[in-house]
Amino acid sequence: MLSSKASSNCHGQDSLYFLGWQVYEKNPFHEVENPTGIIQMGLAENQLSFDLVESWLRKNPDIMGLKNKDGESVFRDLALFQDYHGMPAFKNELVEYMAKIRGNKVKFDPNNLVLAAGATSANETLIFCLADPGDAILLPTPSYAGFDRDLKWRTGVEIVPIHCSSSNGFRISMFALEEAYERAQKLDLKVKGVLITNPSNPLGTTMTKDELQSLITFAIDKDIHLISDEVFSGTVFDSPCFISIMEAAMDSNLKRNTDVLSRIHIVYSLSKDLGLPGFRVGMIYSNNQTVVSAATKMSSFGLVSSQTQYLLSYMLANKKFTSNYMKRNQKRLKKRKEMLVSGLKKSGINCLKSNAGLFCWVDMRHFLCSNTFEAETDLWKKILCEVGLNISPGSSFHCSQPGWFRVCFANMNQSTLQVALRRIKDFVERSRFNYQQNMTSLSRKLISNWVRKLSSADREEQER
């Protein structure tokens, strides 16, 4: 009696990424009330700089109270219907903030910006604009676990993975790109575009200008679109610096192709950089006016509230605040990431070298009992249920190699992270002890069998 959409299981909710959240929610860690509970390390939220935002809010009570600079209430204006184009003041400040994150090397036109209720909505809207059901989008793996939901659940678009390997730090190679494109063609899928996350989720790495320009050239050659999800662009805390796809596209050789910019689209939000996922502020930026027009019409299904736009337009207009926030936030992220990497290293666990994001890509292959995803799942269950840490297994990010995990570090305070690192240390020590015990037991068994065989051989010799 229900629609196929309602009754199908293609949402991606059965992924271990989401299942870990469900287990955590039944037994969440609390330093006082539940110190043995599960620590959430599977959620990429930035809670390290709330104090900076809260300080600005305290200094601007009139804005919080929906009053203008003259102290007059703007409640009625905000409470009435606003069209889906968004408030001009907010869009103007938003494009300036985006340019600031990119070192002002790229300028953005507010007329090319479409607001959406978070990056989830922005990505889906963009796919609706670029592809039809049954078309394909190429996606480098490991990739954000939520893309199975965001890109294909309601759009009907197929995702074809671009398989990346640890052998080159999971970088996108031209060989892997071509292989994915050819695989899509063999499946009779029409490829409409490539979607990248830069900085990468879950790797925490940024792409070089050469890599970005190779992707642009590939898109031009194949006559397809290129989407760059840049929601973590303001979290880059170490070299190399962040380079936007728009900056890479400004190269003189690429600009000779008159429609290159019409093929490039950016998705961004304030969820990660400003730590405001609950505010649901996402956006699409495109120089393709047909895409902008269609996406703007679709945005009526997921608008950003007028109150949110009003508040944030004033916050982003305070250039002293945004400059201070960006610098201090990046320093805090770097310090917290180094704390996690150092703690894991002391336990014999290494991470992929990274310079951005709210997480680390952690190598736990040496803990697998076999080089299989079944063994990875068994390890994940043990860490979740016995160790009390919800980390996300690589299989939920479609990683082609078992044993990698995404571990988040910015959604908790420092003392909670220290508890998590102690738990990991205890787990590693128990694992080593059990391994040594098993090896000792095995050795004794082998020696016993050997002695028994020798004794048996001696008896047979004597009987002869």
C-alpha cells in the first residue's frame, strides 16, 4: 500500500556508520552520570570554539533579541513570508566569508548563490539539477558515509566508486578515474559528473592545484560536471593550504575553454567551520545560471529560516570576529588533532597524515584477524561494545581496504578524549597480552605434541 521509496531499504540507514550512533544513544558516556558509557567518536561536529560564538552573542543582545541597530524590533518583518532567494544582506556576507577562507584569491557573486537547509539538502538539490534517475555520479572512495542517502536515495542516481588506495595516500589517480568511467559505461550508465570532498571526508586531506586541474580537464574531456563539496574548507589547520576548485579553474589554460566555469559547482555550509549544524545553513555556488535558477526554485523545499539569516548576517559582517574565530579555531583543531595522533601512536596505532577536518583516518589493519571486511566488522563491534568507543569502520565509507577507521576528535572536551585514549591503550595492551598468551599456549601445545611423537617413536624403536 506504500510507495517503493517508503518501503525500500536504500536510504543507507543500515550502514555501520549509523548503527554505531544507535548503539551510542542507548548508552552515552557522561563524565559523572555514566563514566562507563560509550564515547561518541563517529560524529564530525566542531565543539571546540563554541565559547567564541557565545561571546559574540553576549556582546550583541539586540541581534539575539531580533532588534536592529537602533533597538527597534524586526520580529514582524522576519515572521512574515520570505521568498526563497534568501536575504541579500546574508548572501552578501556569506560570499565574503567564503572568499576570506580562500585567502581572497577567488571572488564570489551573491547572485550565483543558492541557500539550502544544510549541505545534505544542497548536495541532493544539485544532483536533481544535474542528473536524471539512472544516471551516474563518480565518487572517490573512501567517501562520506551519508552520500548513499544524500546523492541517490530520492534522486535515483547511481554512484560509481573511484577506488583509491593507501599505496598513494588515497589520492585520486587518473588511472582510477578512467577505470571508474569505463566501468560505468560497461554498466550502461550515463556519467553526469564527478563529486569530490575537499578537504576530504573521511581522510582530512586537501587536494593540490595540479590534482584539481586534472579533474577539471577530465570533466571537460568527458563533457561532464564537477562538484566540489568544500564544507570543511575553514578547518584547514596545517600546510598545505586549502585550494578551492574555483581557484584551480581560474588557470589561464583552463579558462580558454569558454564553458569550464559552467561545469563547476561548489557545495558549502556553516555546519563545520562555525560549528552550527543545528542552524541548517548550506549553499550551492554555481556560474551556471540554469542550475542556479532550478536550484533556487527547489530550495523552497528546504529554506533557511529568516531569523537564522538575520542573526548570521550580523555575525559574519563583524570582520574582526570572523578573523579571530578562524585563527583560533584552526589552532584549537590542530592542537586537538595532535593530541589524538600522539595518543594513538603511543598505543602503536598510526594515522594517515592530514591537515584538515574534525577527524583522523586511522590505520588499525594490524588488529584484524584476517584481511577481510568481516574481520573489520568484528573489530568494530569489539571496540564499540567492549571498549566503549563509537568509531566508524572504513567499510561504511566504501573503503576498498579493510582495517581503516574514521575517528572524530572535535565533538568532545579534552578530558573525554583523554578517557578515550586510555581505553584504546588498555584495549591494545589486552590484545597484546591475549596474543602472547595464545602464542605461549600454542607453543606449549606444539612442544607437547613434539615430545609425544618422539616418545612414541622411541617406543616403536625399542619394540623392534
